[in-house]
Amino acid sequence: MATCININGNIEEEAFVSVLDHGFLFGDSIYEVISTIDNKPCFLNEHLQRLRRSAEGISLKIPFADWWFCEQIKRTLEYANNQESYIRIVVTRGVGDINIDPSSCDSPCTLIFVTTAHFYPAELYKNGIHLAVVSIKRNSKDALNPGIKTGNYLNNVLAKIEADRLGAHDALMLNPFGQLTESTTSNFFFVQEGRIMTPSLDCGILAGITRDIVIRMARENGFPLEEGVWPVEALDMADEMFVTGTVKQLMPVTCLDGRIIGNGKPGDITRRLMNLYQGLLDRIE
Ligand code: PDD
């Protein structure tokens, strides 16, 4: 069981990037986090498609084709030989002059980072996590669009620091208009009187792959689901909440700003969706 880093096609146990890489200097990079089932990448096509969209969003030309990523991920997973893995693809702008002008960077750096899978404690799925609405706003779509998965996560880092100070597991962020968006590395859902609601992409959020699957799964199973725009007050009447992400999957939220949600345990609809999602993963070969 090991950590391996594939850097531009070469597998190393330790890898280094230049201090002049604009990914390091300016957060000028994009990334994806992928989980595995039976140590094979899960929803790889969807992640590679989003990586391409992120690249377009920052005018970065990825030097490798999708087949190259598939092959190199497979190679790196085999080399690391974990039972289950956490995969992170990072493509940086590359080495350039020490100023923000990207035109001096002519060779992007591509990393495929593989390590042992990270699992959240079962107790959190049983009891739910606590979120705090933080004062740090999610980046405006017109500034650094949260729909682009860049390596510039300082906005979310600051939100996480504030959530930690407030004694919560994670932050719930609002956009500059005070509308609900997402958590620092996951999308947000709430349930009211049997209706599932989640901020629409227009609010300035990442189009989460897990979010997409949960929306589809909920609709296919007859749960009413609405994507929309809500102020934080909409949560006053919420019966259930949960967040979604590649690593967390569906994680119940049972406390917001110190207020217990529902009966303080994961709600019925949340648990049903968690089971449906697990069933879907179990069916993946
Ligand atoms: N984060 N929102 C943000 C801001 C995210 O960073 C992520 C993913 C999500 C959920 O997206 P998905 O379902 O495609 O994983 C939502 C990854 C897991 C991370 O940075 O670790």
C-alpha cells in the first residue's frame, strides 16, 4: 500500500514541482478528485470531462488525451497497489517567469497522485456532521467561477478555517447575494416536507458529479426535487440536510449553526438516498 505520484507520465514515490510553477505561485491549476471501487476509478469519464471544462475555463491546454489519463491512472494504481485509492489529477500552468503573466508558461505539469483511500468515520454517517454558515462568501461567478475546479481554493480554505473556529465540521457558504451555495468540498441539499432542494448551478457552485447522480437517482425514484435559488432563511424550516461529494458520498448534516435539524439524526429521505447511492456503487463493476 503506497502513495505514488505520476508526474508527466513518470511514476515516483516522491515528486517535486518547481517553485516557478504558476500552480504553486498563483494557484493557476485545475484538479479532480476521483475515488475507486475495487481499486478502479469511479465515474472516470465524468471527471475527465469536467477536467476538460475546467481547462477551458482557465484557457489551459491539457497536453494529454483522455486515453493517456486512463492508461496512466491504471498504471499508477497498479504501481501503488492499494486496496482502494484516492486519485487526484492536477494540471498546472507550468514553469514560467515570476509574474502572473501565463504566456511564459509553455509546458503544463500533469500530476496523477494516488494514495490509499480516505474514508470518513462511520460515526459521522450515523450521526451526521455539523455545518456553520460562514461570513466568507463563495467566490462570485464573475470573479473566479466556482464551476471551474481550479487549484485556487483559498476561498474555501478561509471558509473551513472559520467553520473550525465556530466548532463545526465544515462551512456552508453563501454567494455575494446571500444565496445558498455549497460547502467547502461538497454540494449541499436540504429537505422540506418531503421535497428535496439544492442550489442551482446559477448560484455559483461546482457541478458536482455526486450531486448530478443524486439528482438523477432522486428523480428516478419518485422524490420531488427542485434546483433553485434560496436565501439562508429557507433553511429555518428544513427537516433534513446533507452534502455530497466524491469522497464523502452522501453525508447527513444534523446541526446547522448549533441548531439541531429534525430529530438530530439523519433524516428518512437522506437515509433512503444514501442506500440508493450505495446500491448504485455496489452495482459498478
Ligand atoms: N471536492 N463543491 C466543491 C467546492 C468541491 O470541491 C467538490 C469536490 C464538490 C463535490 O463534487 P464531486 O461530487 O464531483 O466530488 C462540490 C473534492 C472531492 C475535493 O476537493 O476533495
